[in-house]
Amino acid sequence: MITRKRLATGACALLAALGAALLPTHAVADAPAAKESPKVELVLDVSGSMRAEDIDGKSRMAAAKQAFNEVLDAVPEEVRLGIRTLGADYPGQDRKQGCKDTRQLYPVGPLDRTEAKTAVATLAPTGWTPIGPALLGAAKDLEGGDATRRIVLITDGEDTCAPLDPCQVAREIAAKGIHLVIDTLGLVPDAKTRQQLTCIAEATGGTYTSVHRTEELSRRVRQLVDRAADPVVTPIAARGAARCADAPELKPGLYTDRESFGEHRWYRVDLLPGQELRASVSVSADRAVNDDYGVLLRAVTRHGREITRGSEAGDGRTDVISTGLRYPKPELDDADADDLKPAAETVCLQVSNSFSAPPSVKTTPGMPIELTVDVVDGPATASDVASFGLGRGWWLLGALVLTGFLAGLIWGWLSRWRLAVWRTR
């Protein structure tokens, strides 16, 4: 019995050693310094206009409270979240006093969900709409450290405290170079509110979203909080051309542009043999649009031959619609590679949309688009492509198969040995 246990133990050790030998090893690097937790402050309009009952049959304030409760339940643990209000305390008509009405409802820090929900539940639509002072206060709340910082402004109207222009306030915040992004959400906004909130967002590289339903508000705020926890690369402004020959050349990265309704825009990417182009595009419907829409991303040669495409379509209310494509450039034959330096292929990317809008909606400026371009090493050999979609991960499948085969041989040998011992007894 003891001999059998020793043999079984030795077999397990052998299998473990084989598995470790087949898997790739990596040098253990020093643990990186802990990143500072991202900071987010939600700035909520509690002015008198939030009493209007035009969101899902209830008041804008009730919709905001419901959305806040859902958002607070979903905040990632690593996010340090705070809440600031504007127009929540002063009900009078003194403009000077009303334009000072902003305060921090919940401090930026580790989130106590119950305490934050209780604080939000006490709010009632009250006063003015001092957006500029609220943004200044929120920027101060987020001061200090190198953490990712984000303000999410939720309001149903434009600022009522001029001459302190909130758009100029946002520009001044951006000019400080503190990498603070302001995202804005307009609750059932009119044209002036939409214009002001768009200006605030664009000044800091943020986004503007029009909201007409409670579910939209909750989903969008959750997305923005999650984005702070896992920040994306700062996009680069690029202006697409009307044809490929005049298009800007893009390197791997994230780009922003604006595209009119039904427009085609072109961009260029150079691709070497053995590389793969991966591209995706998102178009934001930042205004009221008609039903039935789509977005198309095409990769074509300089001579107009289509290589591949990606498309997406929808019907009904939307905020963002996205699509993408992949194009691997085959490697040169060894003989060709030895004789000449590999030449890059110019791939033309066409971004098109089929959005339309009611006659009352302005079509300028165009809708915001985000274009992501990435160039990676393509599959090493043709067999990699056919290996059940594993790409370069085929070695792992081979390691598992070989380990299973050896385990079967060893187990079969042990079983035969035990049977032979039993017969001799």
C-alpha cells in the first residue's frame, strides 16, 4: 500500500512538472506603485424647474432620485464618489443669494451607499440654477493628487446666473491642465440648454447626452462612473476628408470628429505586411433624430476596391451606435522579403451614417464620432488562423493535449502494475 501511494505521488509530481515546463515563464517584476483611486462628483440640479412632470409620468426630480439610487448601488468599489447640488436650499427671489446656492451634499471619498441615498432622498426642487458656481465648487472638491477626475452634471435648464458663463468656467478648468473631464446630461432639454451643455462638455473633452427617460439617465451615469474607474485614452481631434486622397493619415489611437447627417468621411492608415488593422467607430446621437438609422465603416484600397466592412443599424431612440472591422495584411514570401524592403499598404477607412432629423433640428455642427484605430501583429502563420480561432494561443491547446496524453499513459501503467501485483498475491 505504501509503495502504491509513493508511486501515485510521484506520478502527480511528474505531471505537475510537465505542465509547468510546457507553459511559458515570465520574470517576476517588481509590483507597480498603487494607483490613486479615481474621483467622481455628481452635480445635480435641484432648481424649481425640476418639479416638471414629463419623464415617465413623474417629476424630473423623482426620476433623478430613482436614477441616483440605481447608480449608487453600482458604483465600483475603487471609485471615490461625491455629490454636489445646485439650487437646493434658497427658495427666494434674491438673485445674488440664489446664485450662491450650491453645496456639497456628500463628500468625495469611500462610498457609504445608505448614507448617500438618504442624503439624496431629502432633496426637493427649490431655487435657481447656478451651474457656473457649482462647477467651480465641484472642481475644488476634486482637487489634489493625480487621480482620474470627472464631474457629471445633471440639469434640466441653462444657467440663470450670468455673467458667470458656465462654458467659460469649463474652459478655465481645462486651461489649468488638471485633466478634469466634465460630462453633461440634459433632462428634456431645449435648444439653449443643449447648446450650453454641449459647450461645457466639449471644453474639457467630455460628452453631452440628452435624456428623456429614467432608464436612460441611470444607464448613462453608470457608464460615466465606470469610465472614470477604467479611463480611456484621451481622444485626438481629426478632420476626415471627402475622399481618400485628401484624408488625414492616422496612427494607432483614439480620434474624434464631427459628421453631418448622411455624410461620408475618409481617413487613411498605413499597414505593413504581417500586421492586422482593427478599427471601430461610434456615432453619438446628441440631438433628436428620426427612427431608422445606421453607421457603416469600410476598409478599401486606394483604388476603391472594398476589403472589408462593418455596419450596424437600429430603429428607435438611441444615444450611441457603433460598429467595427478587422483586416489582416498577409506576410511576404521569404524570397520577396529578402529582395526588397516591405512596402506599406494604404488602407482607406470610410465612415458613413444614415441618420436623419426632423426639420426643426439643426444639422450643424455634425454629430460627434469616435474612431479607434489599432495596428497589431497579424497571425504568425496561416495555421494560426485556422486553429479554431485561437490565433497564437495554439500552444496552450497543444500543451493540454500532451499533458492529458502523458497522464493517460502513466495512469494506465499504474493500473497494469497494480493488477499484476494483485495476481501475484
